[in-house]
Amino acid sequence: MTAPVDSQNTVQPQDNENIVWHRHHVDKSFRAKQKQQQPCVIWFTGVSGAGKSTIAGTLESRLAEMGYHTYLLDGDNVRHGLCQDLSFSKEDRQENIRRVGEVAKLMTDAGLIVLSAFISPHQQERQLVRELLPDGEFLEVFVDTPLDECEKRDPKGLYKKARAGELKQFTGIDSEYQAPNIPEIHLHAGNASVTDLVEQCLQSLNERQIICL
């Protein structure tokens, strides 16, 4: 059976009384118990070149080695599929984060520890993702790297293009980045090694009883 549509032939599930949420016997608590872990979203935010993906990837490797079930959602990777139809306009960037938040929520429902690495420049967008999850399951990690250090790294050459005016609305240059006020984990990543930063994350996860060291 196809979903009912409105007069403009667009599906409106949020207003459709025929679409309901089905509760299944195999639920989040069952999957978490099966995996023997506490599901959560570890949300890395910071400007381009801050080191989000590198730190998140290394942390995932450490967690996997310890036997935890994880999945890493990376900003570039999701634009090859889930968000390939989105541009880099303000509205599409917000939609990009909304979609990722919903996917991360589904993955925690599967009992996973989800790591995400996205600039996610606005506090409001990150708060929306936080509100999708129960208290304690959204851990905001601020990868705090000075802008001049990020420009020196410039792994994709994006800062160079932004400074030359070839790339508009680039976060940190001509588009605002709103740093987290009180992140669960604050990584001062300018001169610190990836190893030390990942260890800091592990210690925090241990203190919050997400993992056991």
C-alpha cells in the first residue's frame, strides 16, 4: 500500500493519522544488553581542519579494539549518499545536520556507540540533535583548535580558497562558528597529540560509565 499524499502529491507523514510508530519486541534496551554497552552519540564539533575526523577515527579504533560496537558518521562521507542532494547553503547545511541527527538516533536504538565528526557551526542545530536523545546519551566534544593552526594545516586547501574569495560562506572566515558553551568534553587540540586527545575522551567516557577501562 502506498502512503497517502496531499493535493500537491507530496507525502506529509507528520500530519498523517495513518502513519504510526511501531514498537517492536527487540528494542533498544535489548540490543544494548546484547552488546553489553551503553548506546550514545559522541558528537565532535569544530572548524575545518581542527582534527575532528582524525580524533573520532582514532577513538573509534580504540573502542573497537576494546570490543565495543561503534559506527562513525563523517561529514564528507554522508555527502556521498545520505546528503548528496544538499548544497552548502545555510538551509541545506542545517538539513544535513538534521538528517545526521536522525540517523545517529536510529543507530543508538540499534545499541551502538555512534561517533560523528561535523563542523555543525550553530548551537541551535547541535541542540536539536541533543534533544532527539535521552539525557546523557549526547556527548558534545569541542575540538578547540586555533584558527591560525587550522589554516596552516588546511588539508583540503579550503582556507586558501576562502581567503581568495573562491569559496563563500566558509565557517570561520565569512561564516560564523558558535563554539559550545559547556561541552561534555573540551579538547584543547592546538599542540596536543592525537593520542593524548583520544585518551582524554576515553577517560571521560569511563567517568560517565559509557565504557569501562
